[in-house]
Amino acid sequence: MSEEPVANKRSPLKDRPLRNPGQSLDEEIGQLISDYALGPVVFAPLMVSITALEWAKYYQSAPPSPLVYSAIAVPSIAYAVLRFFSVRHEVKNRKLGRDGEKAVGQFLEQLRGQGYRVFHDVIGDGFNLDHVLIGPAGVFTVETKTHSKPARNARIDFDGEIIRIDGCEPDRSPVVQARAQASWLREILCESTGREFKVRSVIVYPGWFVDHTGPRSRSIWVLNAKALPTFLEHEPPQLSGEEIQLVSFHLSRFIRAESRAAD
């Protein structure tokens, strides 16, 4: 029996797969390389080849014009090198952030055994939530901040409002960002489910020691990922199994709807 024409076939997948940890940063890295590095890096060797051919003609007594091509090739090479090193720095930073998100995402996956649902890279309007955790202790947005650290005395201080990394306050407040993300998710869930669910914020610094120098806040946590299970264990139950299922269903439906709309 002959197979159906390809035009009459469609994907067997009913829904799009959910996103992976660090997927937005992976996409940004690819876009950076494509937009800023690929063109100059391809163009420069092309000009070198053309210039080499012209110089070959020159030494073979053929009518040459190497000076023209050299005048084009030299600045092209300089431009390509400049763009390459500029993009390399940006790509390195994004790779660090991506790897941090993946590491935290893999750690969060272990919480499924304690009844938690985990979503990664939830896209909002011009931003993304690195992770969303839904389980007995409630609904949490998890923002991953991956920073290079010194070999010794790597320390983050959190007084309940301000985060200081090795004594320095970041240019953009992670606390303000995290609270805005939690507020956005709370509104999305309210619109979708018709119910008000409390959403709390977690800011995770992989590999850093975090010291709480102020009062403990139940609305926002700043910690190392390894401390998260302990924090969750000490929280009183907030959601029933049915509520966990309800919130997870509506969030997954929102994610897939946004993915279809983006195409």
C-alpha cells in the first residue's frame, strides 16, 4: 500500500511541548551569533580570498588590482574581529545565565516526588519567568541569578528588601523584578481560573552563600537552590491536590496558547 502524500499528513502531537530551562537564553545566544557575528565572520574570509587571488595575479604579471581589495579586506577583518570579541562577551554572559537556569531547573525537577509541578521559561510580555513551582506549599516564581564569584568569601546579604553581592547592590533590583513577576503570574491565574491564588517569589543564587541579615519574609525568599527544599518543608500546606492540578492545568494551557500565538 502506498503512503499518503506528505501534504495530507500532520503532526501526531496535539499540544506543543512545554519550554525547557534556559530556553529563552539559548534563543538569545543564537540570535546574537546570527545578527552580530555570522555576517562579518563570513565576509572577512571572503575578502581575504579575493585579495589573495588578486595578489597572485600581480605576481603572475596578470593585470592586478590588489590595492583596491586590500583596502576593503583590512577594515573588514578589523570589523569582524571587533564584532567577534564583542559578541563573545555577550554570549559568555548569556551562557552563564543559561547554565545556571538549567542547573536550577534540574534541581527543581527533583521536587516532583514531593508533589510539586515544575514549569520552565514561562514567557510574558517582554520578559520570562525562569521557573514556576506549584505544590503543597503554594505557587512560587523562581528567578535564577547566576554570577561569577571570587574563589573565597563569596557572600550575598539580604536584609528583606535589598540584595548585596559581595557588598555591592545590583544596578537593577532583583527584589523589585521578582515581585513584579509574581504579581503578573497572580493576575494570569486569576483571569484563567477565576480564583485568587497567592504567588510568592524565590530568587536563587547558584553556588553562593546567602545570609539573611534582616527579618525573614514569607513573601520573598533569597537563597541557594539547595536550601529550597528545607524552606518548603517548613511551610504550612497552602494548596490541596485538586488545587495543584487546577493551577498547573491553567498555566500549561496559557503557555501553549502563547506559543501558538508567537508563530
